[in-house]
Amino acid sequence: MARAPRGGKGSAPPLRFGVPETATDPYSSLRLPNFRLYIVGLFAYTIAIQIQGTVVGWQIYELTHDKLALGLIGLAEAFPFIGAALYAADSVTRRGAQKSYATEAEFAAFRNRAKAATR
């Protein structure tokens, strides 16, 4: 049985773990300055949100010394997320994922245009 020539024009690159060896470096995006700034900003935002949640809980406990009040604050923070997740799951089930994603993309575009118009 004859082997196909390797490395010639039009031949596919050899695979390594199912990925062509000519695939880009997984860290290549970190070489982009704007992407690095985005990642650092996202990390700082996430840490700030976590700190804010901790401070709110701490202050409530300092004022009331009541564990129930602390639990109710946690419930008040989680309730909107749970309600939105239930609505989103029902919407995706009824309308299909592609239609739901398209609607969300349209809403995001409208929201972004509205934000740009107010500046």
C-alpha cells in the first residue's frame, strides 16, 4: 500500500490530539493589549461585586445581630436571579434556543443603542 506524500501543497496538516498542529497558541489572545485590559477589568469587577456583597452582609449583621436578617438579605439578592432563570428556561423550552438567542441579541442591540443615545 502506497503512502500519501506528507507536507505537500493541499495536504491537511497533521493532527495532534484531534487539533491541527498549526493551530494558534491558546494564549495568543493575551498578547493583545485591549484584551488584557478587558480581562483585568473583568477580574476587578468580579472582586468588587464579591466585596460589596460581603460588606452588605457584614453591615446588616453589625446593625441587627440577627442571623435571620442576614439570610433574608441573601434571599433578596438571589431571588431576582432565580426568577429570571426560571423565566429564561421556560422561554427557551417553549420557543426554542435559536429564537430565544435571536430575541436576546435584538434586545441587547436595542439596549446598546439606547445607552449610546443617552450619552
